[in-house]
Amino acid sequence: MDSTEMGFDGFFRQHYSRYVAYLIKLGFTRQEAEDATNEAMTEVYRRWSQVTNPIAYVYRTVLNQAVAERRRSDRGLDAASRAVSGDPRHLFDGVAYKDDHILLLDLLRRLPPNQRKVLALDLADLDVTTIAEILDVDPSTVRSHRRHALKALRKLACEQNPSLKDGEMP
């Protein structure tokens, strides 16, 4: 059953946490991610009968909502600077995450924005075509960003853990 057949309630229950996790992987705080996801879900609810691919539509909308809210926010510069530097634990607002999740978010934060977006969507188990639709780019661009992101992550992981062999991921 696809997303439109299950109805909005089922779609919301099945996908809400994925959108929040996507924004956290991009460097937004948990509160920013939840606020943006709530706004995006409200928007998709209003347009439910017109949206042909709600999964892609909401991924694009949550990112637009999060960016717009950060721009409007008085604390935008402070939150943005925390997302770019410092300890990524602030992203979780008290939620316990394993060290490997913290490490992954720290490594993702070091990637260029387009590579980070592609990898965050890839980690959400979306296919190349869907990621391309969400980001409004060609599928070959998605594959290229993914390849470069994984190469950069391997290098960063080896720098953080010299005992790793070249190209071996933790």
C-alpha cells in the first residue's frame, strides 16, 4: 500500500519520526526539526488530495520550513553556529543516543551541505530517483554527491581512528 492509499493519519504515524531524524542529521536541533515537521505535515494535510508523492513532498517541505524558521528566529545565528562547530550532543535536547550516532552526526556535519542532504536522505532508505525529486536535481548528481560524501566520511573516520585501514568504515 502506498502513502496516498493509507490515508493521512497512517502516513503521519509511519513517517513523522523519519522527517525529524532527517533534519537532525542536517544539523537542526530536535525542537527545530519537530516544529518544521509539524508545519510540513499540516501543509501536506491541507493538500493531501493534490499531492502525488507525499514522501518527497514532505522531505522538501520540512527542509524549507526548517530553513525559513531558522532565518526568522532570533537565536538563528547561535543555533547555526552550534550546528557547524562544537559538540553535536546539543541536537538531542536530552535524548540519549549511542556514541556511534553522535559520531555519525559529527561526521555528517563536516560534509558540504549538498553531500550532507543526499546522505541524510540516503540514510532514510530513499532511492536515488526519490532523492533527486526531493532535491530537484538529476539522479546522476545524487549519485555523485553520495560517492563524494562516502569518500569524505571514510577519510574523516580514518583521521579520527588511525587504527582503521584506508577505506574501512567503523
